[in-house]
Amino acid sequence: MAKQSGVVKIRGTIDDLTFSKTANGNLVRKKGTTVTKEKIATGKQYARMRENMDEFARAAEAARLFRTVFNESMAFCIDKTLINRSSTIMTALLLSDPVSDRGERNVMNGDAKLLKGFLLNSKGSFTVICSKEYSTSIDRTTGKLIFNMGAFIPGDVIKAPPGSTHFQFYSAAASINFDTGESELTQESSVPILNGDKTATAVIMHEHQVTPLSTAPLFLLVGIRFSQEVNGKQYPLYNAVYNTLCIADVDSV
């Protein structure tokens, strides 16, 4: 970059030169060469760029499909950061593909278990809201995904938000083929449980069924939803801090 040292003061662009005033004096800059779409698509020097663009697009599409499948599940805990976070985790999943060439790596060949523990609402943590441990299991052969919560005393283990009177455990099971876009989803919620109740609950178990012997990654989501009872009717609270939702278990092909 050249610096103007004379007394002539020019502002703007002349041909391919741009003149400007800065804290360091009057500067002149030559315009860079424009890279066209055709050059990027055919130029040998842009081969790595094309590979990166192809893989980024593949990861972004996988993230979009993931969010679409669980869109209804996330209705009670909307998180504006999910688009970026899901794209980031899907990129990591794509990059874990151990068999494909650079530029051809894909999510289906990656290690889907990287998503285990992923929070669909980044502000809410199941273990913070509920101190009672739960168990999960996935059987690809039978297509059964199970969430199990042993008996507990709500008043001892649940941290409820102000204004709520009840809570429910929620779970969802999904099979997602990121190559074809095909998916399955089943959902289940427990009955509303009174906040602060000192009576032990029954064992809570959700058994989900997807197609047996699926060749796609299997996901089991677990969450808690709070509500307020008014005149015998439950009104859900849309709260991204207390309404938790995470990927509790994953089975990768």
C-alpha cells in the first residue's frame, strides 16, 4: 500500500486506485482482482476452497434437517443460538468421517455419538433442574429406545421456576438419515407432577419404537417441561432456562 506524501488531496476512486484519509495520512490502495464464480468452480488453485464449500454445505443441510426433525420438541425452549451450534456440531460430525476423501466427507459416515449430551437449549441443563439420575438404552435390532426414571420425591430433587405448579418429563426418539433426508420421530410425556410434592412418584418409563435394524443414527432426547395449573387446566411455561432438552443417548451405525 502506498502513502500519499504530496499536497494533492484526492478522495474516492480513479480507475483501479482508491484514495482515502486515515489517521496515518492520505492512503491510496489498488483494487484487488475479482474472483468470479467460474474461476472458483474451475480453477485448480481453488480446489481446496471447493472441497471446503461442499463439506460446509453438507454439514449445514444436516443441521437444518436435525432442527426440522426436533422442531416440535423444542417448542417449549426456543434457543436462538441453536442454528450456529447445530451447524458447528454437524461440521465436527462430518469431519470425523474416517473413510471418505477430502471434500466428500459426510455426516452419515461420522461418529454420531459426538452429539451425546448436546443441549438443544444452551441455557438449560437437566442435571441442574433435576438431581435425580435417569437411565437410557437403545436397541438397534428391535428399534426400541427407552428412558427410565426411578421413583423419587419431587420436592427433594426438582428445581422449579417461579410461577410454575407442575412439571413433566419429556422424551423423544428419532432415526435420521442425513443422506436421504428420511426420518422417524416418536414422543412421550409423563403426567403432570406437582412441584414440591413430598410423596414418592411411581417409576417413569418411556419406551419408544422406531423401525428395527435401522441403518441411520438413532437419537434419544430427554427433557423437563414446567406448567402452571389454573382452574384444573395446565398452561405450559415457555422457558429456555428451566425447560430442559438434551440428547441423552445416541447410537451410531
